[in-house]
Amino acid sequence: MNPDVLTVEEVARYLRRDAREIQRLADRGYLPGRKVAGQWRFARAEILHWVETQLPSWDEQQLAQLEDRPEAEEARLVGHLLPEACVAVPLQARTKASVLSELVQLAERSWQVYDPEAILKAVEAREAMQPTSMPGGVALPHPRRPLPEALGESVIAFGRTLTPIPFGGDRGGLCDLFFLICCRDDRTHLRVLARLARMFLKPGFLEQLRQADSPEAALQVIAEAEQSLRK
């Protein structure tokens, strides 16, 4: 069977939800899918995109469920994938296009990016489809699909611009905090999205990132936020 086409049960495992809930969401038109011979079928890419659009409305419990990892494992998921060399505080970019370009250049410093041109084109295409800006002045640019051939390992890059810039989305999507997410597989991508969204829910986290005056300080804010998720 095509691995990019999922059944109800496979979507349930993918999202760590009950299959009956997935069935209800599909029947009510909330989940993108189509019926084939009376059975729901879902495109993996469409489900991933649906999750991305839902993240701002999900609570801590829903986001933690999406991660689905024992508490003792990978306490530093974001911190592990975000090396200090891939942090720019400030990021000098002043336009959306230059933000994306500079973030990919930052990610190259990890030595895990084999094809920066392919990653940049994929990120630009994803933004053209729908901006990745979120409430709070933060954006999560990323390719629509994992690019394992362009990466050695998954990597995150972070930058904070000097002033907010229009990034699209609601009310122009003014953003000054940017996390570029480049993953080799969509499961890691989902878990990174969920982890970041959980961190964004923490009171004061985004403002602390804005006050960080060095890559070291920004990483410390991120490390403390991730650590607190385990408490």
C-alpha cells in the first residue's frame, strides 16, 4: 500500500489519537480525507498540514500527546537539534525573503545541510502555500515534506530580527522570532512542532527570548523552558 496514503487506524497511530476520534473528525469534515470504496483514506502530507494549522488552538495535553515520548527520553529535543552555531541574535534580515535565506545559511553551520538550495526552495514553497506565522510574533518556516536527501541529521536554526517584519497570516503576521525546522522524517517534524508549541504556551517564554542578547542566552532560555516541561 502507498505509504503516503493512510487509513483511519494509521492516522490514529500517527497522531497518537483514538481511531474512533479520527473517524468522527473525518465524518464531520474536520479532517482532510476522501472515501475510497466506502473507507476513509488520507494523504500523509495533508494530515501533516492539518496538524500545523491546528497547533495554535491545541492545549498542553493535546500537544504532549502528539509527542508521545516517555518523560525521561529526549528532554532536550529542541536543544539537541539547535546548536549554538545555528542561532543568530540578532538576525540582520529585514524582509521575509531574507529571513528565510539567512535561516538556511544558519542551518548550514551545523554541517548537517547537504543541499541548502533545495531546502530554501522547499521552505519558500511552503510559505507560498500558507505562511507559518503563529500568534505571539513567532514563525516556524519549514519544508512541506521531509528532505532526508538534503540533510545528514535533523536540525533547527533560530533567529530574532531587530524589529518585527511582515510574515503573512492574520493581521499581516508581524514576527521577530523564527525557528527554521528541517527534519529527515515527518515523525520528528511533528514532535518538534509539538515541543515548540508547548514551550510557546509557557508564560514569559517568548519575551525572555526577545530579551536574550546572545546565542548563549537564547539557548539558556530554551533549555530552561524544555526542562520545565518535565515538571
